[in-house]
Amino acid sequence: MNQQFDVLIDSFIANKVGIDKNFLSRELSKGLQQNIRQLQEDNGMKTAGIGNDRVKDANQQMRSDKICWLDKNNNNVFEQEFLELAEAFIGHLNSTCFTSINSYEFHYAVYEEGNFYKRHIDQFRSDNQRKFSLINYLNEDWLEEDGGQLYLYQDETVQKIQPESKTAVFFKSDEMEHEVALCNRSRMSITGWLKQV
Ligand code: OGA
Ligand code: MN
């Protein structure tokens, strides 16, 4: 397990972007995908963003995905397994990199055809609790023409990552600019943040 976590951590240290193409098992990825389908049926996926209508409108020009937060109290086996994996990763990160992460939050996200998330960073000006971003993709057989790539901006270069199932991406929330390209197909993921509160 720890050795597996080092794939993500070592690539993060080398490139500021950690990538592990086998972070989730096929089975866990499928189970989480199934949870999202159920949430969609139950109307549990909600437009991302908080605040009054004006703030919401501004928000929706930035992003058009729908989200739902994970919660251990949901007592869903796959959700539990995912959060336990995240906790184990945090434990390993804290003990090897002295990161002092003491909290986290994760949400499911669905981008339908035509959805996007424009270039941004994950730390708000008013709140610096989010230290690291960890994204897990849940989509099988993703093709170039499906769009929806994660674009990561560093210096003058753009790194493009396919949102293929089992793949995890890890970077610092306060400095890595990124974007979700326009999707031509429904795109599922779990995105979360490791925090100091
Ligand atoms: C986010 C985000 C990227 C992705 O939710 O903040 O940037 O690839 N997601 O889903
Ligand atoms: Mn982001």
C-alpha cells in the first residue's frame, strides 16, 4: 500500500504533479461509478457553488459540473473504502513528508456533454485550508475526442491528462493552475482536498 502511495508522492516531488494510473482498483472504481449513477437517479447531484444567485451565476460561468459530497455516515461500502484509502494516503504523506494534514473533503463530480471548468486554482482567497488536491477518475475507455482532459499549467507548458478510470492526480491547491476541457461525453470523478484546519 505505502509503496503504491509512493508512486503518487514521488511523481509529485519530481514534477509538481503526482500521477498514479493504478491508484484505485477496477472494482472500487466501478463501485464508485455505480454510486454516482444512483445519485443521478435520486437527484442527489447538485450544481456546484454556494451563495446568492449572483454568486451562483458567476460560479456557473466558471464551471458547469454537478457534485455531491462523500460522507462516511452514508455507510456505503465503496464510499467507506475510498475514504479509508484516502486516510491511509494522508497518514503516509504526513509521516514521509511532514505535511500536517488533519482534515479532508471529497465530492463526486459529473460533467455532462458541454460541461467544463475554466482555468483556476483550488485555494480560495478567503480560505487557505486546502493544501493538496487529489482527483480520481472513474471513466473507462476515454478517447482523445471525448474531450474533458485535465489541463495543468506550469510555466509555459500545458500538461494534459486523460480522465481514465483508476488514475489519480495530486498537486498543491494553492499554486497549480488547472482546467477541465469541454467534455463531449459524460465524465465522472471524485475530487477532494487535503486540509489543515
Ligand atoms: C475541481 C477540479 C479537475 C478534474 O473540481 O476543482 O479542478 O479533472 N477538477 O475533475
Ligand atoms: Mn480545481
